[in-house]
Amino acid sequence: MGNVPTTVKHCLSYEQLIHDYPWLRRWLQEEKEIVPTGVKIQLIDMLSGTGLPVIEATSFVSSKWVPQMADHTDVLRGIHRAPHVRYPVLTPNMQGLQDAVAAGATEVAVFGSASETFSKKNINCSIDESLLRFEEVINTAKERQIPVRGYVSCTLGCPYEGFIEPSKVAEVAKRLYDMGCYEVSLGDTIGVGTPGSMFKMLESVMKEVPPCALAVHCHDTYGQALANILTALQMGVCVVDSAVAGLGGCPYAQGSSGNVSTEDVLYMLHGMGIETGVNLAKVIEAGDFICNALCRKTNSKVAQAKGRTQ
Amino acid sequence: MGHVLPEKVKIVEVGPRDGLQNEKTIVPTDTKIHLINMLSESGLPVIEATSFVSPKWVPQMADQVEVMKGICRKSGVTYPVLTPNLKGFQSAMKAGASEVAIFGAASELFSKKNINCSVDESLQRFDEVMKAAKEAGVPVRGYVSCVVGCPYEGKVAPEKVAHVAKRLYSMGCYEISLGDTIGVGTPGSMSEMLEAVSREVPVSALAVHCHDTYGQALANILVALQMGISVVDSSVAGLGGCPYAQGASGNVATEDVVYMLHGLGIQTGVDLPKLMDAGAFICRTLNRKTNSKVAQATCKL
């Protein structure tokens, strides 16, 4: 590329490989209508054909808490698993892990929070208690040679506590990594982060967890997601979570946007010469499909623009 | 941050001109004046007030003289106006303008389709405006459009952008605003273009005018800041769609830019809540939703 500016070169040095995780589970979970199992399966199958390397398929959480995910077993059994694509599922506890394994799961994920209040309000226990629960899940998964991904929520702000200390994020990330999570995804749960806070948080976390084991999960509630992702890339992170069509609102700000859309992330990465292995046009098709099925507009600006160019 | 960022960024608010110009509803003069006055109170240092273009071409700007004469000019705030030709410049002077702006394109096809002449011909026309402005002691800002992509030509060569920017700067423009007119730019194409331009024009005289049509604006602005640029154009509430993609978004929202800059510890002088008030006002009047995600999130918590 000749005289490449530092920002782009930095990203290219990571073997031009960015994994893209459309967190299907998360946004479907937050969609108000219950989506039919057949539609979920079709969506995942379409996404499997786009080149995305990881598609989070469902959540083995009690259907009492998350009715949207009640069909977790049917979804996992119903999808066509493409070779070279992984289909992790959320497993908040041992029961969930057992059900996931019985349903054929080959990768699982656990969630920690960087905010005590959020942890208590969300899963009714302290951070430490939640990590103890996850330790059991991780150890059992390890015995079965099932890789475990860890998530940390509220890494750049909490709807209850406000500012979250980067050192606290680092502490939770380290615990998850040391317990055996192969990767830790750092979530800006309410989208309040900016490149400034993203930088400080990652600086802190990277002292405890190697960059190659980190991912960012940015919400676009304040429009900052792509700038935050860019910052993370410049610091050596090369795994990005996103959601097709940017669906899945922010549960803490009614009507506001939540997940960053996969299409917009891909547009940026490809524009920077970073390889993802993903076919953007096919992702847009998958986004169109689910938006039609849900009777709602896409949150992806790329999809909006491409759909409307004269 | 790993990169050295400017301590201060000057925001050039283009909502009242670039924003409203692309809105379908004709906005009453009083509303425009009230919007500009609210923006003046929010701490914005530069507010592009109107355009002295023929009302035949841009009916939204037909009340250019009344707007210019009607606004309360806050001390320390500048109110540039667009002047596409000498006639427009003369009208602007009569109406009390103290700063003007001219436009060039980095794409030949865009220039022909937009103003019916080649890029070189357009720059020659502006020569007259530049001369008159110099005599009157009036600063001139230059805009270059289609700096990373053109709706007709597709990709635009960075060297072409640098060439046009250099011409405008050499002609006497104190600042050159580089516009991603159709919002197709990414941090990749943005940095390539800025590298080429900053070889010809000092970085301190450059600004970026990013459209958010593909959601890339804030990332592009961040890259520009990392390359030393400290002037950013934006539009309150993200007013002004993209004329080339029906219904798609256009200008980046000032609220979202300010949120990012303040989060980076960069001073802007802008009071974000007051800015959001101005955005809420104009959206109510236009009966439309804001394009600013910060405004959407803040109103709904």
C-alpha cells in the first residue's frame, strides 16, 4: 500500500484477519415479538452462507427469563452447520451447559459484569458469585473440550453506577481469562463509550489479558460504535462483535439503537483493506430477510444507503 | 490516546445552510433566525447562516437577506455565507455578511452536473469573488466536494483533491473544507486523501465535512483528528439528507460529534444540552425525527 498511514498499517499487521460475530442471540433476545423458530433457523442459515466465521446461535437460559430463547434446542438442532463456522451458545449455569451439550453445542459463552449493581440487578448475584458459577461451567466445558468465550458487560459505563473503573474491567477480564476462557469480549452495554474511554479501558485490560484474546462488543446507542471499534483495532484488537441489521435495541433507553450493525462494521473494515472473509452483499440480504420478517427497518446505514441509491 | 490529538477543535455548524438546503420542507424565515440564535447560544464558534445563491435554484435560501439581517450576531461567533459568484458576493456584502464561502469539486462530472462547468472553469469564476473579497477584507472559506467518492465517477483520485484544495488555498481561501459528499469514505480512503492534500495545504488550514450516509462519519473524523486536523463541519440533528440516495442520511450530527470530542477530552466550547435544545426545536418545527443518536438516546432514558 506504499506510504500507509500508521492507523491502517497497524490493523493490517494482524494478518488482516478480523472475526466478525453477529450476535444474533442478543438482538433477537431484545426484540419484542417472539420470532418463529423457522425464521431464526433461516436467518442463521443465510448468515452461514456469508462467510461469517462465528454466529452466536441461541441462549440456554431458562425460558422463564428469556421467552425469545425458549426454542434453543430446536434452533441448534435445526440449523445447517456450515464447515468452518462456529455456533457458540450462551450458558449462564450448569443446567444451561448440560442442555446445550445435549443439544449438540460445540462452543459456549459465559457473562460477567464489571459493575456490581448491574450484576445484582441482571442476574441477582455479585460479580464474585457469578464468576464462581461460571468457574463450574468452564471446568466442565474444559473436560468436554468445549471452548468457552467470556463476556464482560458495562466496560465503559453502567446504567446504574455510571462511570466504571478500567481497573475493575481488567480484573473481571483477567478472572475469566485465567479460568480458561479462550477469548474475552468487552461490551459497551449502554453505548456510552467514546474513543477516549475505550482507549483507557483497553490499556488497562491489556496489562492483564493479551490483545489476541480480546474482542470488543460496541453498542451504537450514542453513535460512537465505529469510532470505538477503530480505536480498538488501532490498539491491536482483531475480533469485533456486531449484529446483522443492527437490530436489538438498548434495553436501558427505549427506542434507542443498540448493537452496531455488521454491515456498517464490514464496510469500514473492507474500506481499510482489512480482510474479514465476509460477503457484505450477502449479509445485507440476510438483514433484509430478518427486517421483513420482523416488519421493521434496518438500523444499518449501509443497508439503508444501498437500498435507496437512485 | 496513542495518537496525538488536537486539544481544541473548531466546529463549523452547517445546519442552517447545508442542512436546511437539503430538507424538503421550506422553513419560515423566523424559524431559521430562531434556530441560528439558539445555535449561537450553544457556544458554537462558526455558524453557516445562509446562501446567496439564486432562489430559482435553491428556494430554501430565498430569504437570505432577511435571515442575515434578522439574526442576533453573538460576539466571538462568525456567520459565513455561501457565495457562488460575484453577484452573490455583492448581495452578501449588502446584507452585512463578514465572511463568505466558495465551492469547488474534485470530480469533473460532478462539477458539470452540479454547476454546469468544468472544475477549472468554476475556479476561474471564483477568482472574481476572491478579488472582491480581498478588496473588502472579507475572509473566504473554500469547500471541495466529492473528496473520496463521486456519485457519477465513483472513486476520486487523492491527487485530484489535493490539486483543487491547493488551487483554492493559493487563491486566498484561509481554510479548505474537504467534503465526503456521498458519505462513502472510510478511515482507509480518508487517510489516503488527507495524506495527499496535506502535502499541498498545511494541516492547520484543513477541515473535514463528513457525511454519515454509510455510518462512517465519526470514524472518519477520528482519523482526521489523528492526522492533525482540528476543524470539523457538522449539522445540528444531522439535518440535510443525501441528495443522491433518497431517504439516506447525510450530514453527521453535531451532537454526536461533540459527544465524541468531549469524550476524548477535546475542547469545543460547545454546551451539549443547549445544542440538543436547538436540535429538538428544529426537528419539532420540521416535524421530523432527529438523526442524532445522542439526542435519541438522551431523550429516551
